[in-house]
Amino acid sequence: MSFAKVYSAQTSMLKAHAVDVEVDIANGLHAFTVVGLGDKAVEESKDRISAAIKNSGFNFKSPKSKNQKVTISLAPADVKKEGPIFDLAIALAYLLAAGEIFFTPERKLFLGELALDGELRKVNGVLPLVDWAKKNGFKEVYVPVPNVEEGALIGGVSVYGVRNLKDAINHLHEKNTIGKDENKKDHVPVTLTPEKRTKIVYKPSGTAIDFCDIKGQNTAKRGLEIAASGGHNIAMYGPAGTGKTMLAKAFAHILPPLNFEEILETTGIHSVAGALNNDLVTESPFRSPHHTSSYVSLVGGGTYPKPGEITLAHNGVLFLDEFPEFERRVIDSLRQPLEDRVVSISRARGSTQFPASFILVAAMNPCPCGNHGIAGKRCVCSPISIERYKRKISGPIIDRIDLWLEVSKVEHEKLTEKNSTVETSESIKQKISKARKIQMDRFKKTKGRVKTNGEMTAKDIESFIDLSDTIKDLLNSTAKAFDLSARSYHRLIKISRTIADLEGHDEIEKDDLMEAIQYRPKIHD
């Protein structure tokens, strides 16, 4: 055989795309070319697979040492190919075309980067690629061993963890004579059973800051409990050193556990972005970019659009410490994702929408030096700088943050007290899970479009929330007194409904609404 075709795939803007790897070997002067709009990593695959074949212990020569014309085509030719993920497929296609091995490539997908000694290295994007393979009729997927747990999350398709090129050939080659080792189990790829797949999903979490470890700040803790229950965005303001960062880190661990679909979605995003550190994402992600982060790093983009921090925070928490210190452009870029739960990226070479359903937790000081209005502290900021500091957060952004919490200075005596009566993160998490269950039952007619009170639109509020005449009168008088916008008006209803869910109230009561009112924005007061 002088021609062979095997199958691979790649991710582009979080979506999987098929790539057919075709190899043609013809007589003629030595030539070894890769066509199909590949980047530098694809072009360099010629050297990697030649060395891998030579160093894998086979008797035949590597393709670069033969006097022949080898053409490798990655189809479709008009789609940009990126990265070393096609190495394994190219090597197997060459050996198949050269007649050195024989196997049936139909309904088999090959993913992996080859080292010069033939070992397979971890690649990005395996989870969405395996999911795509299943949906498109593939029965077997071959991936590097470090990626096998990730790929095995997808049921209904056999995922094989391959250590090196020799492993793959020993498993695939139907005559099974080349490079054969008597100790077969050292070279036979492994698959994961459904039982083992379940164990992988529910890994125990590591150590985290517990709410009972944080002294004082009961008002802030209550606000975070409400935010977690209803999926509301939250901002904390107060002097430096009062525990805003600790509260934000503890907040991520009172969120309900991700369900299986959310685990697949979140792990897939992190895999494509190269942010998966060998473990599956089984808990709500917590992203905390520095305030010097660029617009593209936060929102996403680039020549070929890739996800940013707000997409990596999908199904989790985006913590922006020193909120006003971010560039004004970066802060205002949060408008669309906070409203629509997606971020739209448009570039000359492509446009897409990335998911961005996260809870925003912002933290800020009262002024640049952090001492404005603090008893016993001297503020060195001018009135103009204080006003400029506050004005960096525009009205539309303030309107999209549901709860504003003051995190005040804790008395020194309380720092050494034992918090024997303070709730732990686990007990708070149980309360939040109950409130989320109430919301799940409430919104089941939306078929997953709305999961929490914070995601409700004005139409959803009209459909799912009944207000008594007393509550309507109180709500309307409050709106007039504070000159609330329509968005702020609806936000009060959503927060009140979440508080009612936490308290087990069938309808919003006066106390629920009064508590919601105290969380209104005060930054520009």
C-alpha cells in the first residue's frame, strides 16, 4: 500500500473538528512535506515522527532516511491546524501506507504528541474531542496515558491510554509481529470501566479556608451565603486586611458540587485552554486574575479566539481583588457576560461565543490608600483621587452586581476568640444545597435555561414569582425612594426570593425584602 488514511481531530474555539490524516508514498527523489495549513508545530512533526519510528526499536528505516516522496495531507485543507496532537495519527498513517503494519483505521481516532524516543506526551482538548468522536460514530479513541482519565469520562466509546508508539502498534497491528514483546501486558493499552470512571469523577477535595476560621464578619458571611444560594454577583468593600480575600476563597467551597454534565463542560473548557493540571474539574472553579491582567487574558480573544479567565470561571467563581485597579476597559467588558452569561468574541479570522456563567466576587478598598473613613487611620488620598477611584466602576457595572457588603475592621479582642458557635462551611453548604433544590424544582419547566434565582429575566420573574400586595407596595416605595433602575428593581425581587428560599418561605415576606434592601449599592453614595 502506498496510500493510507487515518483519523484525528482538533479543537478550535472550544469546538471539535475532524481532521483526516492522509499519507501518500511515491517513488522519486527524497521529499517529505506536510500540507493542509499547519502551524509551526505541525510542520515540525516530520522530525518528531521520523525519530520516534527510528527509536521505537523497529527494523525498518525512518521515513526521512528513504529515497522516496512522502506527502502528508491534513484535511480539510482550508482549516488552520495547530499543535502536535496529530503526531500519532501521522506516524501510524505513514507506517500503514509503507506496508510496515496493517490495521483497519475505520471508526478509530488517534490523538497524541510523539517524543523523539516514541513516548506519547499529554495534549490539550481530549475531553471535547472524545465527546465529538462518540457523537460521530467512532468506537475507539487512542490518547496518551496522562489524558486517559479525562477521556474516559465519556461513556459509550472505548478510550485507550497509550504510552508510546510501540504500544499503539502492538495493539493495532493485526499480524502482531513487529516489535512484539512476550510480556504483552506491558504494551497493551488500557480502558476504563464505568465503575472506575465514577470513582474518577468524585475525587475528594483538598484543604480549603473554612468559614469558621474567619473571625467576625457575620454580615459578610450572610451575604456570601445568599449569593451562593441564588447565584448572585457580589462586591465586598472595606479597609485592607479585614478578610475580603479570605472570605472570597472560602466562598468557592460553599457552592454546591458540580453535577456530571457540569463536570464534563467545565473540564472540557479547561482542557482546551491547557489549564487542566492532571486532575478533572470536579468542584466549582475559582479564578483570581491579577489586577494588571490584560483585556484579552480576561475576556478571551487573540488572532484565533481562545477563552479567557471569565470562561475558565464558567460554573464557578471569578474573584477580582482590587477591583477598581483593573483597567476601565477590562471592568466594562464584564457587562455582557454578567447579563447574558456568554461572551462574544469577533476577530478577522473567526468569531464565536464562549460560555461565561460565573458568580462575580469583587473586592475593593474605600480609597487608593485604603484608609478613607476608617477610625484611627489617616487617609493620604486627595478628594479628586478618591472620586476617580470610585468612578472607575461605571453605573452599568454597579447595576449588575446584586449584593454590596461592607467588610469592616475586626476588633483585636475577637481575633483570639474561639468561634465555637460559628457555622462551618459544610453546614452552610447544606443550607445552600437545600435552597438550590427549591430553585431547581421552581425552574424545571425552563429545561435548564434557568437554574438559580440570579439567572431570572424580567419575564421569568413575572412567570415564577408571586408578590403579595403588601410586598408590592413596599417594593415600589423603596424603588421611588432610592430612584432604582428597572434592573435594580428586578434585582431586589431576585435577592428577596433567594432569602425566602433560605428561610423556607413559600412567598417573599417583609423581612426577606427588608434584608435584600440593605445590600443595595453604596459605592457612589
